[in-house]
Amino acid sequence: MKDDEAFKRWWARRERLGASPAGVIALMRMNSEIDIRPILPAIRVPTLVIHRTDDIAISVEGGRALAELIPQARLLELPGEDHLPYLGDNADRIVDEIEEFVTGSRAEIEPDRVLATVLFTDLVNSTERATALGDRAWRALLDRHDALVRREFREFRGREVKALGDGFLATFDGPARAVRCAAAIVAALRALDLEVKAGIHTGEIEIKGEDIAGIAVHIAARVAALATAGQVLVSSTVRDLVAGSNLRFADQGTRALKGIPEEVRLFSVAS
């Protein structure tokens, strides 16, 4: 996730809220001194130990030692270097293995897929503004930003999926409304002296509770990442679907999007 700006912001905020710098030092020192090996043989319940073989945070030898000392523990080694179980190419398999271990079977559930237009927004130069304003003033400005964006979502019948630190992920049942909403957000935030960029794509998405997933979401995120300050960037799919809506676009050429096998033609929304 090193190239995912939204994830990095979320992770950094999680760390800042988790402990003070002094607290981190104390916790790391405490963790380094804990040795649970003497009590592991006392475990008398079924145990599954999962470890990626190239984990860069904790050596796989630690997982092997854990499984060896717990009576009748099952050790599952998977490829990969990610430490967090919900990241990495085999994250879904980890969930499946846990489900099968706990329940004795894996549920084959067909994901709920729908056609939707996906919008990502992101504040530009937010770190610099936050530094210049200070935490309290920046928080107040960010609250106004959030309220304004949510107002536009309501106006254009968009569904907020989640806030992403300095931006939002939302879906719309029509691409034209998504484009107009994004343009309205860009214009309204200029009144607050804030610059925002947006990316839009239409495709099938998977509904996962309150969240969404799927290749269409990834494309929209990549499109947003390529946008510049004040720009609403859309895929050719969106441009083609809104034909006759009186929206105007400027061709931005064909671009390769990370993780997407085919190049995508992009268009910016003309004011």
C-alpha cells in the first residue's frame, strides 16, 4: 500500500491516535521483553497459526516456534511479506482459512454486484495547509470541508461510502450526477481557499456491507490520483455514458493505470 495516499493517511492517523511518542517507546520496549514460550504448552484448545514466509515485521521462525510449542497446533505458511493479515495478495485466503478452521467449512457466497458510478475526492496540499494553520484551525477548516462535500452528495443523490482523511469515496446511480457533483464540490471549496481533485469511473462494484470493492473502484482511485488541483478527471466510460447531457470534456489522452491491464482514456471536465 506504499503508493496508496489515502491508506497512508489513514495509517498515519491511526498511529498518531494510538499512542504518544513516549507511549510508543514504552510499548515497543515492553513487547520486546515479553516471552510467552513457557505458557504455550498449557494451551488446550484447537489453534491455528498463520504466518507469511517473508513477513518483514516478524520472522516466520516466530510462527513456527509458536506452532511447535502449542500442543497439536496447526501451522499454515503462506507466501508474501505483508504482516497485516488483511493486506496482500492472499488476504482473502487467510479469511477463508480462519473461517474453515472455526466452522469446519467455507461459505461460497456470490458477491452482490451492481453497476455504479464511483467518485473519489482528495484535498490537494493538505499537509502544507495543516502545517501552516495549526491543528485546531485545520480541524475546523476540515470540518467545513466535510460538511460542504456531504451537502453536495445530498444535492446530487450520491451515497457516501466513507471518508478518507482528506477526501471521500461515494457512489452514484448515474454518471452525469456524479460529474456535476464533483464539479460543484471543486467550485464550492474554492470559496474556502481549498483545492480538491476528483476521479470518476463507472463499472460493476461489489457491495461489502457498507463498503464497496472491485476493479471499478480501483480504476476510479487511480483516475483521481492522476488528476491535478481543481480538476475532475473521468474515464472514457463515463464520458461515453453522459453523451447528450450537455457536459463538456477535454481529452487528456490514454494513460496506463497501476494494476489495470489495459490503458484507459481520460477526460477532464470543462468548466
